[in-house]
Amino acid sequence: MASILVNSLKRLYESGRLTKEQIAERVKKGSISPEDYAYITGEEYQADLQEERGDA
């Protein structure tokens, strides 16, 4: 079961108020897991791709 934070992030993402990059930042900071990222965005979290684009 997803936390209140994850459900809130999912709702904001689906409404266009958050981007995948902003959700990925939460994974990097440790406030959500890579599994939460996948639940929110529908895509697997790939840390190496985030770093290659200079988001790290």
C-alpha cells in the first residue's frame, strides 16, 4: 500500500504539476523508493540515466 506522500506525488504527477525529473529527485534524496517512482510514473527508475543527463 502506497504512503500518503506517494499518493500525493502520484496525483501531482498525473495532473502535470510534477515532472519525472522532480519525482526522480525524491528517489535520489531517499524520500521515496525506486519502486514508488515506478508506481507514480509507470516507468522503471534508472539512476544511471538520470546521472548521464547531468541531473545527479
